[in-house]
Amino acid sequence: MSKGRILVVEDDFDISNMLRIYFTGQDFEVNVAPRGGDALALTRQSLPHLIVLDIMLPDMDGYTVCRELRTTTRTSHIPIIFLTQKDERSDKIAGLELGADDYITKPFDIEELKLRVQNTIQRSERENLRDPRSGLPAGRLIEEQLRRLMRADSWAFVDIRLSHFEQFKEVYGFVAGDEVLRFATMLIGEVIDQLGTANDFIGHPGGDNFVVITTASAASDIRERLIQRFNEEVQTHYSFIDRDRGYILARGSDGADRKVPLMSLHVGYVSAETHTFSDIREITEMAAEDRRRRHEGGA
């Protein structure tokens, strides 16, 4: 099982290739970006659990990349370790002031970098900042975004649930379940890129539940596109036999097999334009109720 996804942003091929080989051998998934623009694009496509970021890049410096990540809602939570040849105190302070989590100077000890990477990822999980499987913001970061909504206008809170996900995991296993969560994460990100804004927020409270904070005007279109794409594309995670018959056989509490439909997406939302809220719990409860109502009504 992967320990997490690392994005290495480094234009020196020898260094980036060495880091890719080493951390892959340590059971991490590793992507490499030789330029700052590539790093920003890759981060939008698949959120890494951590970014190792060189300061000296050919198109923009690492400070600019860090600033862009930190000021974009969807990427602001990703831990960043700066990797640089500079050893000036002022350079370290500049990086940390931008929100970097750590700093290591070339030439570096690979074992020390491994420990810094592991500690930073574990600290993020321990502080309930992100979900370890999807890499998306979790508990405390979602609550912070909800509190901001109480002072904002024209927003919508979208509640997303994967139906029959637990039964799928029972039949296909935890690894296949994690792949579905990654697929859902990427799909939600793609739909937000198409229909939302750069400042829309995507969170993963846990399990089969995701949330999106977007503009009130975009919520309905996002909901429809998410349902349509998920229900079509999730079928690739099933065997041909299960896809063909439209269900799986899962063991019930009585020990007998029962038919369980293929996974589908249920989505509801609430908007500041149609409701007034007194606290953040009311937002989440009403969005979940809208999701259940739409599902029961076949909408």
C-alpha cells in the first residue's frame, strides 16, 4: 500500500530521477515536474500528499510556485518542503513566511530528507488536515472553510456520497476501494476545473463522503455533471461480469449472498441565496438532507 503521493519539482534530471527511484522504493508514488508551471498543472490534476520544491527553476522560482499554491484554496493545505542550494538565513525565512513546512539544503542526506517527508506527512494526518487516501482537506480544514462561509455571500455547499461503496470494498478489497476514492477525487477536480473557479474548495470528510464549496450559480451544473460522469466512468472499476449484469454479489449479515447495485453518486447542496444559516452544522445537515431527498425522489 502506498505511503502517499510525492511531487518532486526539480529541473536537475539527476536529482529528480534519484529522488523518484529512492522514494518509489520506499513505497511512495512519485511524480516529477521539471518546471514550476508543470508543477502547478500536475497539482491540479492529482493532489499530492507532499511537494518537494526546488527554489531555482527555469520558468519561475520556487517562491512563486509556493505562493500560487498557498493562495489557491484547493492547494493551500498541501505540505511543501523547499529544496535549494542556498544556505542563507534570509532565504529560509522567506520560504517559511510563504507557508513552506520545512527546508533542506543541497547537498542533502537522502535519509534525512526521507525522515522530513515522513514526519511532515504524518503530522498533516495527525492534525486532521487531510484524508490519507485522497490527499484532500479533511476535518479541521473543512470546518475552517465552513466558518468562512458564515461571513460570505453567493456560495453553495455541495454534499457528495458514493452509494454502495462499502459493499464494493467488501467484494473487491481495500486496494480497489482506495482506487475508487482516487478516481472520485480526480473526477471532482476535473469537473470543478470545467464548471467552477480556482478558489472552489474540495474536501473529504472521510469514507464515501466528499464536499465542495463553490459559487451558488455553478452548483446545479456541477451536481449534474458529477452524477453523469461518475455513474458512467465508475463501471471501469468492476469486472466484466459485474458490469454486464449490473450488480455485485455481497455477503449479507445472514451469510447469504445478495444483489448490490453498482456504485452511483448522490449529490445535494444548499446555497446562501436560498437559505439563512445560524451555524456551520446547519449547513452540512441541510446539504445532506437535500442529497437524501433528491435520491429518494429520483432526482
